[in-house]
Amino acid sequence: MKRGIPLNQSKWVIEPGCVVLVTGGTLAKANAMTISWQTPIHTADPCLVLLVMAHARYTYDLIKQNNELVINVPGEDLLEQTHLLGTVSGRKVDKIKQAGLTLEPAKLVQPPWIAQCAGHLECRIVEKFTVKTHDLLVCEVVYASAEEAFFDGAWIPEKFHTLHYMQRTLYGVLTRRLDAGQ
């Protein structure tokens, strides 16, 4: 039997999405934030990713300076750091340092990578749509990389567990692939 749920809980019906860490700014002055509101919207060339970004976020202030960002993919081993980056503001605290994470120069954009993450999408914002307190950012991927041992055209969940935000302090992980063609 199905039951109705409060509308303010409706997003949890379609969550959890893969959690990413988005860096903005420059190597000299960077910040990072946790986002689970992201999705690929065009997978051919160019690859486009949609991010939902709150206007109030400090990381977004840094992103707007050069309209570039890096989407970093953390694994299960970065659970605590990922949660910290999503719950502490970088306006007054160096939360990257507090989380014990290392920044590295990106290949084609100004914002840096988070070295401990297994994958990176370097992006330039190509369109923006405002919806109340958030912007929908259409990001063109200009460079992508992933750890060879964990990625063969898709993440290998038996080797690398992406984090999936559920709510509050709860996350899930993918542990295996299923092949509908077999």
C-alpha cells in the first residue's frame, strides 16, 4: 500500500543523486561546496552538466568571478570531508584545510581540483537560469579525468563507491553494477 507524503519531503523520492564537491575561485583563493543537485543534460560533444546553486553560497560568489568551476567526485573514503564541505561556510573558515584536503591546479580552468577525489570535470558556465533563490547553471565540460583503476567508461562500483546523499547526515553508496542486456 502506498501513502501520501508531505510535499516538503517529495525530493527524497528521487534522491539520492551522486554527491559532488564543486570548487570555485582560483588556486590562490578557492572554496569548495557539496552538491547533490546535479545531472548530465547532454552527453555528446559538448558534454553539458546542470548544477543547482544557491545564490547565498560563498563558493558561488567565487565561481561568478570567472564563470568556471570543477566538479570533483569523492568516494566513500571522503564521507566526513564531503559532509563538512556541505555544512560549514567558507566565508570565515578555510574548510578545505579543515577537511585535510589538497588542491591541485586544473588543466584548463582557474578553479583547482581536490586531489583526493577520484574524478574531475573542469567546466565553464555557458547558460544560467534564475529560479527564486537558486541558479540553474548549464556547465560545459572542457576537460575530464578519472582514476583508471575505478573507471572504465563508468564508475566500477565494486572498486569505487560514489556517495549518494539521502538526507541530514545520511548517505548511501553504490556497490555493484547490473547489466540489463544480459
